[in-house]
Amino acid sequence: MKIEENILLSSGADIKSYNPKEFIFREEDSPHCYFQIASGTVKINHYNEDGGEFIHNILGEKQSLGDSMLFLDKKYPMNAVALTPCTVFCLPKKTFLNLLDQYPDISKQMNSCLSHHLYFKTLMIQNMASNNPAVRIKGLIDYLKSFHDCDDQFSFQIKLTRQHIADLTGLRVETVIRTLKKMEKENILKIENRHIFY
DNA sequence: ACATTAACTGTTA
DNA sequence: TAACAGTTAATGT
């Protein structure tokens, strides 16, 4: 979801700053605000019982956080953690819902965003259910590239660390490294001095 | 701080 | 049982 800055500000949105590793919201918090990143990157994650981290997504500028939790009376099932120094617009849930009533086009866009979200979540679940690491990684990078306008081969650089890719796919870094190399041999992607192009 | 390699272990197709 | 993902640890960029 993306709402124009001027609309956010004129509706009375706050701007909050976060340092790396700071939580924007935590699991078990109740959603009270619509969050939209003004600058920086944020990971949406979950820690499983043995302390292992699973990253749902890594989001950047102009992307919203946990907006699908605002139409529901439930606690967040995930955390939002700053990866870099961040500034985030915060609009109280009530104001946000009023905004949707006030602007039908924003409301429509919200539906379309949720639909988009659900579509990609479905694709991701299918890929992540595979025990083949190449399928999982390909699922992830296809998703990432879908936000990029040019679909030419190798036109998109994956700006994630190997560890992030591992945490997003539920694999180990070593497996990610091995699999990326295999995929490079198969000409699925290209690696140039450690940068991945897809 | 991140990426790679190697040697070993355990699981599974 | 051979292949392959995870573990650990050392080394490279």
C-alpha cells in the first residue's frame, strides 16, 4: 500500500524515527496505526520456538507495514524491525479507516493491494513448501523482481545479503551460496563480484 | 561485516 | 547408499 505523503501529513500522521534493530511493532502488540516507510528498510519477521528467525519480507521506502492487520481485531503475528535507520509515517488506525471512507480511490487501492499481497503470499508458500532450495530461492527472487519494471534477464540486482536470503527462504547461508552457484551454472542468474543479477 | 570453503554429520530419496 | 542439507570452523574479501 502507498498513500501520498501530503495526504498522510494533512491527515495528521506522525513521523517516527528508528535505529537499526529497533522494533516498529512486535508480535502480540495490537495494531493501532497504519505505518508507511518514509526512508530506510524494515524486515518483517518471526522467531520460532528454537530462536530461529524467519523473515517474511524486507520492505523499503513508500511501502506499508502490517496494513493487512488493520481490518481485524487480532494481535500482530509478526514483528517489524528496522534494518537501517528509518523514518516511518504513523497514522492512527481510526484516522486511516476514515481516510478510506473519505477517498474511494484509496479504498479501492487498498483492496487491490491486499489482493496483490495474497496472490504473492500464495506463490511464496508454494515455493517455500518445496524441499528444493533452488525452487525456494527462485520463488523469492521472482517475487522481488516483480516490483522491478524491466524484466530483462539479469537486469535486476538482488541487494540482499546471503544471510537475508537464507532467513527469507528458511535455508542455511551455506546452502544459499551453493545453490546460487548452481543456479549461475544453469544460467538462471549471474554473479559478478558477489553481486547477484537476475 | 559479509562471503566462501572445507571437512564432517545426519537424513532421506 | 549416494546425494545433499545442515553444522562447525577456519579463511578470504
